[in-house]
Amino acid sequence: MPGGANDYDRLAEAYTESNETDIQNAYYERPAMLALAGDVTGRRILDAGCGSGPLLAALRGRGAVVSGFDLSAGMLALARRRVPGADLRVADLAEPLPYADAAFDDVIASLVLHYLGDWGPALAELHRVLKPGGRLLISIDHPFAMHMIHRAEGRRTNYFETYNYTETWDHTGEPVEMSFWNRPLHAMTDAFTAAGFTITTISEPLPVPEARELFPEDYRALTTSPSFLFFVLSAALTAPPH
């Protein structure tokens, strides 16, 4: 929320600049998501939590018909410059979404679900806006990697629990508190199936090879301990009752 935790309006310009070139986003998460998406020519794709639109632009460049939403008006302003004419809206993934039933062939939730304590309502809405058999592509902070990072920092975390944690980001010289939720793999998969999804792919990819020369130390670290976990889910023909 503006002025509170996860204030991406304050971070928008600086975060977008770093996102363009850093190993985690530009050479790892985004290429992996695009590889999982495959051929998207003509597909109607919703980017849930689209930020400043780098995935939207890449998907449009590959022939998709793209829409997106984000809670941050500041990030959406940047996305509108990057992807002019796209249907971009301010919306909250934790609330009912402003889209018709079965409106999309694919939904992409790129590094967004870990902001939510309760995945049930969000997954139900994403299922609703997907056509029967449509795909939900998800990337998330890797739960065991986050647990090990927190243990190394001295936090007394339990991998098998769903827990909230905070970080302080300083992209602009003004620290911003960021709030996240970590949950074990079984809690994720239970939430997916409860919402009517079938898991078709679980992926733990490496950064693209170009990162080896650009970020040698970070690349070596990511080849032994992943940052992210990826899923491709298929929406059931009918969603379970809620």
C-alpha cells in the first residue's frame, strides 16, 4: 500500500531500472517464465501483478494479446509506456478481479503470490478468468531457499509452517519495508488442487548461459541453490465450489 509495506509506488523507477539488467530478473526468472510459456502466438494472456511490464512486452513481442493488472499505479504508469494500448488496470490480487469468466488462455503470476498470506481467494479468481483447460504459470521464491536464508540470519523459522517475514529494500535511498509469506511446497500444491488446478510442470531452472560471464559469482551460487520455483498448472473444466 502507498506509504506502507510493499510501497511499489515509491520504488517504481528504481526497481524497474534494476529489474532490466540484474541476474535474478533479466537472466533468470523472466527467461525461465518465457520458456515455460512457449509459443504464445494469438493467446490471450493476463499478467497478474505485471509491475512495469517487462513480461507483458516480451509476450506481446512473441505474438500474444496481453492484459495486466497491478496494485501499484506507479508501476502501471511505467507499464503503459512500455506496452502502449494494452489493457492495464489497477487491481488487487487478493480481491475479485475486474475480468469476465474464461477471458484468458493463460495467466502469468510472476513473483507475486508470495505477497499473499491466503492463496485461496486469489487462486479461485485466477481459475475463474481462465478458460477451461487454460494455463496458470507461477514463479515464487523458493520456499526451502528462503527458509535456509532465514535460518542463516538467525531467525527461528520452521520450513513446515507458513510464516510472514519482512525485508528492507533500499533502491532509492529511502528504505521501504517489504512483507512476504513463505510456505512449504506441500502447502502450495494443496492450494493449487483445492482451487481446481492440475499441476503439469514443476521447474527449478538455471539462469541463462549469458549470466555466467556477466555475473560469475552469482551464477555459481544459483547453480547450487535456486532462488525461485516455477509451476505450470492447468485449469479444470469446472472449478470446485467455494
